[in-house]
Amino acid sequence: MGFLSQRKRFGDLSEQEIIALAISSEEDDARIYRGYAESLRADFPASARLFDGMAAEEDQHRARLIALHQDRFGTVIPLIRREHVAGYYHRRPVWLVENLGLDRIREQAWAMEREAERFYSRAAKRASDAATRKLLGDLAAAEAAHRATADDLAETHLQDDTRAEEDADARRQFILTWVQPGLAGLMDGSVSTLAPIFATAFATQDTWTTFLVGVAASVGAGISMGFTEAASDDGELSGRGSPVKRGLASGVMTTIGGLGHALPYLIPDFWTATAIAGLVVFIELWAIAAIQNRFMETPFLRAVFQVVLGGALVLSAGVLIGSG
């Protein structure tokens, strides 16, 4: 993974690019809300109508932004989308959410509006033109109103949703800042170091050499993942929190993931050390699958397939290469 993102940072965007980015984002969000509405229409017609209304409002926002762009910069709108900007919030594909029910859709809609409100608030501060600043401020307020609409869905339809908004917000922030980067690091450290460690073990059958290779691979991967996570997103727009915290979580968990199956090779006996390392790998992979299921809402069988099977293949590759 590269240390630096190739995307533009928000602070480097011109006012024209900010408006163009807002236009494309409003268009995308309108389509997402219409997709939610269609998936809910049969069972929750009232909620579907709410999302239809939210989509229509996003269309109105886009029209106002286009009119502003035409007045200030002309009719040619630059092609810039959220994936072109480092740290800009992203949207999960509709098909990953729409089959998970009203609760999950409501959570996603709440997050969408929070992110959009943050974007417009920061964009308004960047604007030098009074009319532009006013429009962006108005849109920030409109997105905040949409968050209240998303909360209304829970009060109307979700009998079991009794968590306070503050608690839900804190949990989301905890997951964004610590769990997501930490889990990515743990996966990378646990899986990516399997091949070099076990290849060295079976090639040399020297536990001390294997331990040194494992430590080097784990620490190197931790430094790389930590810097990559910190440099990829400053957290200002995405709301994912401090890049230092995310980089620390990713780097430390990457190192821990690799050291878990490197430390057993401090045992002088090769086969004893290898058996314990194999057991540690088994525990690590199943723990990662459980964490994905618990915090990231990944179906457990899918998490097992992605992590356990993938890790087993990497481990087998290392053993075969080392034994060759």
C-alpha cells in the first residue's frame, strides 16, 4: 500500500470544484434515497414516502447549486466526484444495505446526512462569495433537518430502538476512529505476515531466524499501515476522527497481528514452536471474523470465508514455498 493518497485534499479545492463536488454528491444521494424508497415501499410505505421526499429535496439542492455555478462560473461543470477527494465521505452501494431492513437503512441515512452537513459547513467557511456562503450554509441546515427525519423513522417504526442519540453517535465515532482502522491492521498483520514467517520456518527450521523475520515483517507492516491510514484521510470531512489515533490503531494492531505467530518461535524446539504458532493463527483468524461480525455487521459466514479461508491459503502458500 502506498504511503500517500493520489487524491486531492479538500483544502486544495477551488470554490468552483467545491460546488461541482456538491452537485455530483447531491445527484448520487438522490439516487440512493430513491433506491431505499423502492426497497421499503412494500412493507413500510410511509417510510418510502419519506425517502421519496428526501430524494426530491436533494434534487432541489442540486438545481440550486447548478444555478449558482452557472451564475459564477458558467455552464461547464468540472467532473469531480467524492472518490476524487481524500477523506471525503463515501457511500456504501445500495445493494449492501437495502436487504438489511429499516433499522440498517435508517442508520445509513443518518450517517449520510451527518456527513453532508459537515461538508457544507466546512465548504461555507471556505467560500469568499457571500451568495455562495449563504447557499452552502442553507444546505448544511437542510441536511441537519434530514437527520431529524431519519430519527423519526426509528420513533415511528422501530420498537426496539431505545438507545439515546448521544450513545449511538459515540458508538459510531468509536467504530470509525478505532475499530475500523484497528481491524484493518489486525487483518493485514495476521494474514500478510503468514507467508514470510512460515516460509522462513520451513526453509530454515531455525526458530531464532524465524523469530527475527517475523518481528521484522510485523514491525515493518505496522509502520507502513500506520502511515498509510494517517496519510489517507485527515478526518475533517469524513468524520473518522484524528488521523493520529487511526494511524496508531492501525499500526499497533498490524504489529500485534504479526507478532502473535512470531513470538512462539522464541521456543527452541522447531515443531513445538510451529504447533503453537499454528494454534495462534487459528485463534487470530476466528477472532477477526467475530470482530467483523460484531462491529462491522458482516455476516458471520462471509467473514469466515474472507478471513479464515484467505488466511489458510496464505499460510499454506508459505509452508509450500518454505518446504520447496
